[in-house]
Amino acid sequence: MNLNDILGSDVVDGDGQRLGEVSDVRFALDAGAGQLLSQGRFVGIVVSPRTASSFLGYERQELSQPWPLAQLLRWWHRGSFLVLWEDIAVLGSREVGLRPGFTAYDARLTR
Amino acid sequence: MSKAKRVQPQEIHAAPYPAGKVLDAQLHLLDRQVLDVDGVPVTTVDDIELSGPEPNEKIPKGAPAPQITALLTGPVLGTRIFGGRPPSSRLIRIPWKSVAGVDTVVTLGVRADSLDASWVERWLRTHVIARIPGGSHEPE
Amino acid sequence: MSKFPRSRTVVLTFLVILSALLTGCSQRPSAEALESPAKEVSSAVRAASLAVDLRISDSTTAAAASTTADDMLGDVESATDHVHRLSAQTQEERVLRNDALAAFSSISRALLHARDALTSSSGGPNDGQGQTQLTTVQGELRVATEQLDSLMTKAGIQ
Amino acid sequence: MKRLLGVALGILTAIGGFVDIGDLVTNAVVGSRFGMSLAWVVLVGVVGICLFANMSGRVAAVSGRATFEVIRERLGPRAGLANLGASFLINVMTVTAEIGGIALALQLASGVSYMLWVPFALLAVWLVVWRVKFSIMENVTGLVGLSLVVFAVALFLLKPDWGALAGQAFALSVPAQEGAGVYWYYAIALFGAAMTPYEVFFFSSGAVEEGWKIKDLLQSRINVLLGFPLGGFLSIAIAGCAAVVLLPAGISVTSLSQVALPVAQAGGQLALAVLILGVVAATFGAALETTLSSGYTLAQFFGWSWGKFRRPAQAARFHVSMIVVLLAGVAVLATGVDPILVTEYSVVFSAIALPLTYLPILVVANDPQYMGKHVNGRAVNIAGVIYLFIILVASLAAIPLMIATGAGA
């Protein structure tokens, strides 16, 4: 599976209701040592209700300048949330399905 | 496209924090420059290959999370821009085990010339540039 | 990120440009249609006159001055082509167009002479024959300029 | 001492690099038709290019990333490709115009038709790109290009009515004989010429070529803050010469040979010779900058190995693409198209390229992952956002104005 198959796909909940689009996929380098760098583990997907276009880096809290741009992009991506791997039922090129009763997490990056 | 159902802010929980470095694919990996062990540019990250379920396959509960197996480059860039899917045989892979670091660039632990991703560069070097006088000398 | 490229906007922009180009042609020789070519030719002949003046006072080289004359000749040619493409329908329009073409062609002739005189004026101000030649084309350019000026006044182009 | 020399060379380079065939002719056209009434646009443009060139230089020095890598990384492949397409077309068009410009200047010197000079100019440009070290290339063309100061000298020798010139410059109004649409079309063309994206591509890639580090930031800032304004000063002097001599004589500029008329009138054959030398150097320098920029943009978008600090064999795709660009430029010239007309149409593509170039620079210059503590200050960010807005407005207006005015005819 390639990442491009998932990015931009519609996200639907357990009842088939559309929640938004996959705007990013989050990984963590914590799955045990690889040869040079640790393995990249799939953490979850970032779902944006309006657009799958880039945040231009403003998903990170530390990036807040220039102020008007930061505000514009945060407003555009408002309501974005993270869904963990455990709550994903199917990853498709048209649709990503979530399990019933999934948990939505804060999508912002603190670091 | 139907209007999305809003997930209300009170339903959004604080995210669990993974132990290792966190990478968002679009933000930290895709479209980043790839440098080899000597700092020579190789290519850009055009797509990423994952282990794990085939597209549209039901994921059983408790299945292990997919992992990054390789960075992809080459014709896959065209499909990212214009849509479609390249045949698997035409993908150029840089295996994740050759990746040494991810910062503002992705650095590899191997030489560019040992990778499939640099074949066009090597072909043009031997067939075009090396045949023009002065092509393999330092500029003066 | 929509899954389709925004080719429609590109095509639309292209069509707008194309239609603008098409409507630019097939005009009729009114004063407005003649305004831009007439101004172009007027500017060209004045530039050539200045080059000849500078050459007579030895302020410029033969090469630079003849290049100017040559460039200006090109401008007059393109303006002439433009006027040729105008389609006259009334008698009045036909007269106006022919007058303009006549003025342009005498300017063309003067510019040709100027270019030749400038090219061969290698001797500078001490070259008596060259100087006489240059003074002659200077006069010729002036007459041609006046002819165009009076036509422009008559047609109401300032 | 060496440091001082570096600063001096950098300044000279920026002056020489700012004025190219497009600036030479556009400024003279504007001066001969609008007098000094568009001088304010040059000022606005110079402040803008200082702001963003300095920013892109800082990003390159701190993070080692040149501008087009940043564009691709932030905008993604689609918007990045749109920018690449537009910037690349501008580059090819400018390469074409500059090679034509070298040949036109040589025609002015020799009287031999410029078409015969084109192959010679092409070969010279390619040889420098292929073999000559970056710093030598930059300094020589910059130094010789400085002879364009002859425009300022000529303006003084012409003893103009300074009060009247200043009056035109500060009146901020459209001259009676020209339409408002044409006035604003030229305003955008001048602004676009001052802020043309190849300058930041070249500047930031040049910073990587010369291995700039954080300690070189001060020098880079001095280069930018002195060099570009001095280049702008030359632009205004060109317009001034045209406004003093050509505007009253009823001559509107269409060719390079007319640009030389006021200088010859003011300073005779000596000034003319210096002018031609300056034009050859400036267009040659610009031809090098745009050829390299087309290589830089392609290589940085696709992640190829690039740079003149490498042997051509170590940057094969980069060098092959520059050869292709040069050949394409000459093929365009061979059709007999007026090289000066080519620059005028590049304003359309600037409309696409300008916002897509300057937005990512502004974003990344604020990104601590790239910049550490060298992120933009508050004042720079305010100015950056204001300029981004001006650029956006100019971009949106460019194409409609071009169609409405028939490209300023």
C-alpha cells in the first residue's frame, strides 16, 4: 500500500457518514531499532473536515507567524482531528472507514 | 460531495504521546530532498510505501500497525499530480533501512550511485556529460 | 486536495486570450484604428532623425546610428502591415488609409536613405561628402515627418 | 580586508545583476511614455525584492535549503509544479531575451546584424556555465555591468529641469496622453521586473553555491540592502534619460538602439562605448543567472544533484537541462521574434509564479525547524504579509490588464 492511496480519501464513520478527508498520516519512530533509524510505525490519520490541502506547517503549535497566515490556515483546518490505527476499519483509495465508537484526538503537534 | 458531519470539539481528546519522534507524512517526509551519505542530492520523496493491508481490505481488530517499508520516487510523482496508480514494477524504491535521518532533509546511510533512484543521472553522466570536453573537471 | 487537476481554468484563460487576439484583427481604418500605427511611425522617424543629428555632431558611431535607423525601418514596416490589414468600406475610409500608407512609404524611403548614409558615414565630421549626404537625408526625414504630422492633424490624431 | 572585498564585490554584483535587458528596455519605454510618473513602482519593487531576497538568502544560509526545494516541500507537487512550469517558462523566455540582448548590444557596437551574433553569445554563455567558477562568473559580470552607471552620469550631463522631473515623480498621476489601463499595466510590468522570481532562485542557490553559513548573514544583508537599491537607482536613471530626451521629442521606445540615444546625446561616443560595454555585461550576467536558474529550479523540484561547485559529471541532469534551455532559447530567436517582445509576455507567467514563490519563503523563514532562532522578526513579517498582498493583487490584475491594453500598446 502507498501513502498516496490514502491521502485525500474521504473519511466515513461506522454508519457511513462522511467526516472529512485524510489530510495527513502520522508516524512514530518508536517500533524498535531498524538498521540505521527505528522503524516508522503508523500512528493514525489526521482528518480535516473541509480540505485535504496542506497546513503549510501550521499544524505545529510552535509555528504561529506571520499571524494572519497562521490564523487563516488554522481557521481553514478547524475541527481537524487524529484517529488512531486501532479505530480504522478499512483503508481505501476512495474511502477510509472508521470503526464504530472511534475516538477523535487533538491533531495538533506540540513539538 | 456531501457536507461533512462535524465532530464536536468536546469529543476531541488530548492525543496520546508516542515515545519516539513523531512524523507527519505530508509535513515531514513527502516532497523532502533526499541526500546520500556524502550529502549529494539523490531525489525527492515522491511517495511512501507501507507494509500492511492491501487497499480496501478489511482490517481485523488488533492487527499490528503498518510500517514504512520504503520511500518511493520516479514515475509515482506523475500519479500524485495527475492521479492514477503506477504499475508496481515501475516504482523506484529506497528501502527504509537505508534511511539514516529525517530532518529538513531525509539523509541516507548509503551512496547515491548504489541506488536505483540515480540511474538517469548515471546514464546522462556516461552518455552525455562525459563526452563533452571538460565535463569531469572542476570549474576554473 | 481535489483528485482532479484544475485544467478547466487553464483552458478558459487560454480561450479568453485567444478571443481577445481575434477581436484585435479585422478593424476598419477609423482615426482610432490608425492612431497606434501612426504614432509608432511618428516615433520611429523622430528617433531616426535624432540619430542622424547625433551622427552629424559626431556624438554617436556609424554602427549605433545605422542600427537605430534599421530598427526604426522595422517598426515602420510592421505599422505599414497593420494598416494594410485594415479593411476600408467607405470612400472616406479608403482615402484615409491611402493617405496614411503614402506617408508611411515616404518615411520608409527616407529611413532607407538614412540607413545607407549612416552606414557609409565612416569618416565622421571631417568627411565632407559624408556630411553632405547626412544633411540631405536629414532634410528628407524632416519633410516626411511633416507630411505625416499634417495627416495626423487632419485625421484628428494628436 | 578579504571580508571588505567580499562586501564590495557583493554590492557590485547585486547592481549588475538587477538590471537586465527587460529592465533596460521597460524602464526606457516607461520613461519615454510616462516620464517619471512610475518611478514610485521601482521603489516599491526594490523594497520587495530586498525583503524577499534577504529572506531567501537567510533560509539558504541557515538551513542549506535553496528556494525551490522549499517551494516543493511546502506547496506539495501540484502547486509546486504549477510554479515550476511558470517559473521555467519565464526563465526560458528571459534566457532567450538576454541572449538576444547580448547580440543586440554587439550589433550596436559593430553594425553587424544581431542574428549573426546569436551563436557567438550562446557559445560564450554555455562555456561560462560549463567551466567557470561561480564566484569569478558573478564578480566579473557584476563589475563590468557597473558601467551602466553611465545612465546616471548621462542624466546629469543632460542638465534636466530637476524640479520638473521630481514633480512628475511625486504627482502620482496618469499622464494626459496615456490611458489609466496602460499606466497600470506598465506599473505591474515594472513591479514584476523588479521582483522577478529568478532573482531569488539565483540568490538563494548562489548562497548554497558559495557555502554561506550563519556568520555570512551580515554580509548577505549588506549586499542586498545596498545592491538592489543601487540597481533600482540605475533603473530610475534609465527612465530619467528617456524622460528628458525622448519624451519631449515624441519618441516612444521600442528597441535597444533607442535606449542608447539619450546617452550618446549627453556623453558622445565615449559614453556610448561605456554604455554598450555595460549592456553586454548586464545581459550576459542575466543570461548566466537565468540559465542557471532554470537548472536550479528543475533540479531542486526533482531533487537532482546541482550546482557549479560540483563537476558537471557530478550534476549531469542539471547540466543537460541547461544545455537544453540554451538551445531552446536560440531556437526561439531563430524564428526571428523580437527578443524584447519576449520579455513583455513573461509578465503573464510572473502572475502565477510570484505568489507561489514568495508565500513558501515567508512561511519557511518563520519555521524554527529550518531557522532555529533566526526566524523572521516582527517587522519583517508585517512587511512580508503586506507584500504578499500586493503581489496577489498585481498577479490577479496582470492578465486582464494585458488583454485589455493589448500588452501596453
